[in-house]
Amino acid sequence: MALNKDSVAQSASISAARVKSMSLGLWLNREMPLAWILLTPTLLILLIFVAYPFLYGIWLSLSDATIGNAGKFVGLQNFATLLQDSIFRQTVVNTFLYTFVTVIFKGTLGIAMALVLNNPLPLRQFMRAAMLLPWVVPTVLSTLAWLWMFDATYSVFNWVGIHLGLCHPGTCPNWLGTAPFPMISIMIVNIWRGIPFFGISLLAGMQAIPEELYEAASIDGAGSIHRFWQITLPLLRPVMTVVVLISLILTFADFQIIFILTRGGPTNSTQVFATYAYQVGLQGTQIGEGAAISLFMFPILCIIVFFTLLSLRQE
């Protein structure tokens, strides 16, 4: 009798476990719970490494914190102080100039690079891989090479200019020392580094365009220029928009190229948001004011992202 009771109890527990397992399986098979389970690790990473630093940066920008001192709440005082700072106003102009000029050149030359690589060429695969080197090589390493090429004494560009008769010793440009050459120099490096990103991304977009469209246009008598303006460019617009958006964000926040080449000089002529925030916040120990400088980029980038995504949705 006791054995039967134990058997019944054991069967009941097994049945309950099966029902529980089936319920869990049915719950996991539902799309929403499973999605939240899979997204939880990513959300935790974003909260810890993105949301918390961002919110803490907002708090710092509203305080008079310094290195070693938590500071106290001062409201918008840091932002008001920056608006009266002539160096900060110059920084805003430099950042916009640096960003938009380089993005225009990277976009134009990137399209040209994609058009060349989209044609049948000898060693085409090798050339595509080689064109990525400026983007793949660590920024610090490649910028140090450019620092040597722009050196006032050992500049490769000045050496070539002297031998070609374009300038004479003592009259060649001081690339990193005399305006406007420092700004031109950092733009050249940024453009050189960013062209492969545009080129490879646009090349992928070109290869997704159906070949039948070009064949039909050729039959109708359209030339290569007409095909580019009427077929290639319109169909590349969504890819181009995303690439430009990413490049704008990365260039707005650029730090390494400027810091290695000019450190924001001479006389703050190449100062941008990132370098000025570093100079004020870390070198100058004014963490609160440095955080306020960094946050000035946020509403600008939000506006750029909003209008870019709006244009994508309309298309």
C-alpha cells in the first residue's frame, strides 16, 4: 500500500515537472518574452557603458566639479561661461568647417573610388583590399606618419616642392605652424583616412543595382554620364545618406588626428570640440566645464540624425 502511494506521488511529481516544462517551453516560444531574454545582455551593456556615462556627463556639465572634487550643482553656468569664451566660439567654427569640408571631399572622392573599383580591373580584389588600408591602420600610427611628412624640417611635401621648383628653402609652407596650413593639414589626413569607408560602402551599394537597368538605358542611347546621374546616383542615395550620417558623427567627435598633429594649435586655430574639452576638462582640471563643451555636440548631432532619418523614411 505504501509502495503504491510512493508510486502515485512520484508519478504526480513527474507530471507536474512535465507540465511546468511544457509551460516554460510555450512561454519561450512566444516572440516577446524570448526577444527580451535575448536583448537583456545588450541592454545591460548599453546601460553600464553608454547610458550611465552619458547621464553622469550631464550631471558634471551642470556642476563646478574639478579633478579630485565632486563639486556642486551650478545649473547652466558652465554653458553661459562658454558662450562668452572667444576660444570656444572659434572651436565651434573650426568644428563645423572641419566636419563639413572633409565630409564633402570624402563623399566626392569616395564615389570616384567606388566607380573605379566597380569596373573590371586587373587584380581588382587585391586593389579593393589595398584601398581599405588607410581605414584599417590604427589612427595613431597613420597620423604619426603624417606628422613626419608635415614636419617643418623634414617635410616630404616641401622636399618634393623644392625639387619641382614649386617653392624654395625657407619659403615652403610650414604645414603645422602657419595658418591656414594647420587646418588644411588635418583636413587632408581626415579625408585620406575616410575615403575608403565611403568607397567600399558605396561600392557595395553599386553592386546591388540591377545590371538590367544599365542595359536598358544603353539600348535607349544613354551615355555613361547620363546613366550615372539617372540610375547610379538616385539608387545610391539611401546608402549615401547612411554613410554620410556615420561620417558626420565620427568627424564631429574626432580627436586623435587633431591631437597628434596640432593639439589644437597654433593659437587654437585647429581647436575642435573634442580637443578643447580635453584641454579644459583634463589638462585644465575643470571637469564640469569640459563636460559642458562635449555636450554642446549632442543637440547638433541629434538634429543631424533626425533630418537624415526623416529623409530616409520619405524615400
